[in-house]
Amino acid sequence: MVKIRLTRLFRFEMAHALHHYDGPCSNIHGHSYKLQVTIVGTPLDNEADPKNGMVMDFGELKKLVNRTIVDELDHALLLREDSDAELVDTLRKLHHKLVLTTYQPTCENMLLDFKTRLRKQMPEHIALHSLKLWETASSFAEWYASDEL
């Protein structure tokens, strides 16, 4: 049985701050993120199905990733849930798009969060193969399913 990988690239704008970090990234700052999502599966072999020959319709992959990740995070501020309470209250009162996490919002931790979210939403016959998250034009983190023990 042949396996095919499909990849789609997503873009979103998001700000974050690294709690207790010992450098300038402890300040709220933003990035133009790029998220590359690669799935793997066997193309459908059913002439009667309009999706015949596809592992997954690219449009369906787009909807799944947007619903699971991008819609929540685009133009949001990502902070740890133990960030300064006064800051969090002020941002909420001003109706800012604020997302609080249990983890330090590094590129690496965000990838692990995205992996968990996407795996829960993947159709049964499709596996998440890899993720790549660019935080800047020249810096990114990668996750591969094959690296998990």
C-alpha cells in the first residue's frame, strides 16, 4: 500500500511574551508565523467517490487546521496563565484577543500543543507526519512523528 504526504502552509500573526525569560522576548512582541502541516495516508481508491485519488482534500485540511489552530491564534496575544494578573485583567477589560496557556509560549512548546490538537482532529485513516513553525523568516522549529519514542 502506497503512502503519500500532503503539505499545506498556513500564515498567522500573533504576539507573545516569555514569562521570566532573561532577554528581550520577556516583553510582549509579535511575529508573522508560518505553520507547515504535513499529513500522510493512502489515496482513496473508489471511482464512485468525488474524492477518489486523494489522501485528503486540501480544502478540508485547510478547514481543519484553521478551526483547530489559526482561527484561535491569529491576531491574538499568547501568554502563560500565571502571567501578571493585573496585565491579564487589563487586556480582558480592553477586549484584546488573549489566549492563556499552561506552557511557556516558545516556538517549540507551541508545536507540541499544535501536534496534540491536530492529532485529536485528524480523520482515522490519516496520520500527522510533521509540523514546522517559523517564528521569523530565518528561525523555525520542527516536529516529526517518527522522532517520538
